[in-house]
Amino acid sequence: MSMAARLPVAVDPPLVAAAVGLAVVGTIMVGSASISIADNATGEPFYYLTRHLGALAVGAAAFALVALLPVETWYRMSGLCVLAAIALLVMPLVPSIGHTVNGASRWIAIGPVTLQPSEPARLALLIYVASYCVRHYADLTSRFIGFFKPLAVIAIAAGLLLQEPDFGAVVVLTGTTLGILFVGGARLRDVLLSVGVAGAAFAALAISSPYRLERLMSFRRPFDDAFDSGFQLVQSLIAIGRGDWFGVGLGESVQKLFYLPEAHTDFVFAVLAEELGLVGSTLVIVLFAVLVYRAISIGRRSIAAGLPFHGLVAIGIGMTLGVQAFINIGVNTGLLPTKGLTLPLLSYGRSSTVVTLAALGLLFRIHHELVGAEKRRAGKGEAA
């Protein structure tokens, strides 16, 4: 009998191994990428690492709390989830509450701690959309209005995110929502129509804003303006190129020494590639692939076992992590325009870390209840 089978709770070993592996690598890389920045800014070399460890501790507590709650609890509270999500997204736009950094009002200050409300809001909206698919399955599968209703809610949330502005979060939220609705039973023609409209809207937003258009165009030929609009990407590509196969060695990155902006947040993957090379970068990508694959696999099994809400939430979590990792790595490697998105579990970002671990706790609980349901179905089959 395997160790997982002897535990009092059902554990998915590949899922746990991938999550723990990413958290460990992330802690190492946050410490390495931020040490010079922290020393220069605060005089404390481990300023960001200490806070990252604190976020991991809070996230571990959130993981445990969420893992203890029955999934049915979230299904019943889905209405409250959407109200809480909208309230959270409004708060950064309130002058007395919102906290502005580099022209973006994406945070709220709670004493000495800053929170990025879009992180918990996106998880709450994911739960709402999954619940809607189950509650209104007949309308979703047969009428456009049934498909449009949850999109209207998401459009309100996207509008608030764009006011911050947080274009990257809008892309992740929209993509994940359409994916959940499609898996939940939405007609292909409705989904394709919405994809076309969303694509046109994103293009219009990019063209209408000189700032967004400049970022969109600079990634195509960053070396044409290497000291202005293309600076971040040029420094990222230099870091990745220096890494070669096995990297320059842990802690030996040159680009993190004030050349690469946001080295410990949005561009931590570039520092990882420089220090650990292609081998280390590939390992991280494989760990993300395992995490996403296991989440989607759990979701498919849940739907097959008669647990549609469980399945849609699991698939939504997998899609969110996968899309966000894809965009962040794409930005670092010059495949996508620059977006302000962290790399889950690897980048420094306390709100992202805590919410990601809470989402993994929910995925852990879904797997536990799925295994119980499968055992009960197997027992009934044997009895018959």
C-alpha cells in the first residue's frame, strides 16, 4: 500500500510535489534576485525574502483553512463571492483607501500591509462562474442570454480592473471565464463569438492608449529602443542568454544588480534562467505543467464522478495558473508584450502567494472529496 493510500486524507502526490517544488524554487529565487535591491533600498539584504517567507506562512494557514472546508460551502456562498469580488475591486479606486505605486492604483493599505485585491477577487469570481454553470446549466446550454449573464458580471469586474489599470489581470480573468463556461456546457458558437468580441475589445484598448500601444510594439523589436521602451525586455533577454545550459551559478546573476527592473517580481524567471540556465528553466516549466495537468485531471474526474462544481473549480484553478505562468514566461522571453503579472509561487508578491496557496488548498479539498465519491461509487458497483 502506498503512503498516499495510508494517509487519513486523499493526497495527489504529483500535485503536492509540483506545488512544493515551485514554492521552494521561488523562495530561493526571491532571495537571490532581491538581495541587492533590498540592501540598496532598505539596508536589509533579506527584506523581501523575509516578507516572502511571511506570505508563505500566511498562505500555508490559508491552505489549511480552505482545505478543511467542504467544497459545498463555496457553492452555497457563490453569491457572496461575487459581491465580495466587486467590493474588493472598487476599494483601490477609493482615494482614501487605494494605494498607488508607479501610477497604478492596484493596492489597498491595511496598516503596514498592502493587499492587491484583484488576486482574491479573481478566485472569488472563478467560484461564482463555476457555480453559475451548475445552477443554470439548462439556460447556459440552450440560450445566449444564459451565456451572457455571467459575462456581464465579468465585464463589470474587468472594467474596474482596467481603471487601476491591470490589463494583465483582465486577460487572465476573461480567458479563464470563457474556458469554464465552455467546459460547463456553453455552446461553441457563443464562446467563439465572445472570443472575437473580447479580442476586438483588447485590440481597441491597446490602440486607444499610447502607453499600452508602446508596450505592445516595443516587444517586437526591443533593441531598436534598448534604453527606453525596450529596456526591460532587452535586459531580460540578456539575462536569459547569459544562462546558457546550466547557468552562471546561484546568486551570480549580473542583470539583477540594478540592470533588470522588477527582478524579484515580474522578471524573476529571467534571473532564474541566468543563474540556473536552460536546465533550471525547463524544470520550472515542467513543474508548472504538472501542476496544471493534475488540476485539470482532477476537474475532469470530478465531472465524471457527478461533481460538476468541484470539476469546474479545479479546471478553473488549473487554467488560471497555466495562463498566468504562460503570460509571465512569455513576457520574460519576448514572446508577449509586457504585462504586470507575477509568476505564481515564484515571484515576490505577497497577495499572489497567499491566494495561490489558498486556491491550491481548495484544489486539495476537491481531490479529497473526489476520491471519497469514487470510492462510494465503486462500493455501490460491487454491491450491485
